[in-house]
Amino acid sequence: MIETDAEHVGRIAAGLAVRIPTSVRKEPSFNSTAEPRTTLSGHVIKGLGGYTFRTVSLDSRYKIDEAAMSEIKEGYQYTGMGYPFFINLADESHKLPFDKMYAIDRNQMRMGFEGGVARFLYSRRWFLEERF
């Protein structure tokens, strides 16, 4: 049961969280699908429809351990079909303009990892794109 005083409740996440630390490099973006049109006389007419969304690129260099890899593997039956997942960036919020996302990874249908030779630590570049 969930009780709240809020006027609006968005998505609610439930499940196991996997902590994957990221490297210093962060690349947040704000995007729009609206397509303004330029008339022959040079006037710009605002695009109708469209929506705005956020993306962020994060790098996990040799920080994905055995526990995280196990959870990624278990959840891949859904993420491999393209389902979005919740991302909590609270640990990174002092470096980013947002701290939570419901997103997909642009490459989650072919989730490849690098490293893991000396110890069970893998790397991956995450290209997260917000979903609704």
C-alpha cells in the first residue's frame, strides 16, 4: 500500500537495485522532437507536437563487479526485449542536473562489456535515453 499527500504520483519503482559506480565523465543532454519550420520568407513557425526528453552518457570503467553482473544477467530477459528501467543517479546528483530517470540504454539489445581479465571487474559505456 502506498500513501501520499502528493497531487501527482508518477511511476513507482519496485525491485532490486544494482549499484554501478561511474567515472568522472558525465554527459547530460536535453532533447526535443519538435521540428520548427522555416518559411520561404525566413520566419520560424514553431513545430507542433513533439516532446522533450533527457539523455545522459555515463562511463563505468572497471567498476561492474560480480554482484552487479549477476543482477544485470537476471534482468536481461526484460531489458534485452527493450523494456525501460529505473536509474537512480542520486550519488551523482552534484555533477548532474537530475537525479532519477526511467530510461533505456540505446545498446541494451546487445549489451557488451569490456575487461574482466585480471579480476571480475568489467567496463561499459551507458547511453541512457529517457522513456515515458
